[in-house]
Amino acid sequence: MPVRRICVLLLLSTAFWHGAFAQSLKEYLDKGDRFFGRKDYANALLNYLEALKLNGEDAAANFRAGVSYLHTDKKSRAASYLEKAFRLNPEVDEDIDYHLGLAYQNNHDYAKAIGHFIAFKQKNKKLADIADHKISECEIGDSLARHPTY
């Protein structure tokens, strides 16, 4: 009988910790979303990073962390989060290609940026002008990088 009691206690404690984990993850995501909605990207990012410590495979948290990074002075960190979100779920956000394009453009990876801006343009015809402008910026940036003027 004592073995059975120990098993029940272990099962209950596991269920408790699992519930606490899920609740904390949800709390971080919800809090991050509130900051994100107010365009307070620095505080949103802090919460998304805490959520990702609990579950690094959450596509939405990776996406929002990446977008938040794009609005900070550490833009170069955005690409890895956005890439992971895209890998986990390419449909995580209808504008993920645009954000990936921005991240790659910021990192001077113009070929990848252009590819994502083209994909964005194909999915969202209403914003084709914006995509075309970003593609032009990438083409100019790539040209300047290959032929610097001193």
C-alpha cells in the first residue's frame, strides 16, 4: 500500500508541475502580447524570451520575439527567431515573409531578403508596392556591397 500511495503522490506532483509550467508559459505569452499590442517591443521581448525558455518550439513566440527584435537596437538578432518560427510553422503569421525579408535585409543578406519579399508580394497583392520598394532597396544595397566607393 505505501508504494501505491507514493505513486499517487508522484502522479499528482507531476500534474501540478505540468499545470504550473503551462500556466507560466501562457502568462508570459499573454503579457508579451499586451506589450506587443501597445508597441512596447522591449517589454514584449522580455516576456517572449521568458516564454521561449519554457518552450523554445513555440512558433508564435519565436515570431513575436523576432518582430520585437526588429523594433529594437538589436535588429540583427531577429532573423534567427523568425527563421525558427517559419521552420516550425510557415503560416504562423500572414506577413512572416515580410518580416523575414526585413531581418535578412538588416543583416545584409540581400538574396534571402529579396526571396522573402517576392513571396510576400505574391501572397499580398495589395502591398506589392511596398514589397517592390524593399526589393529595390535590397538590389541597391547588394550593388553597393559588391562595388564599394571609396
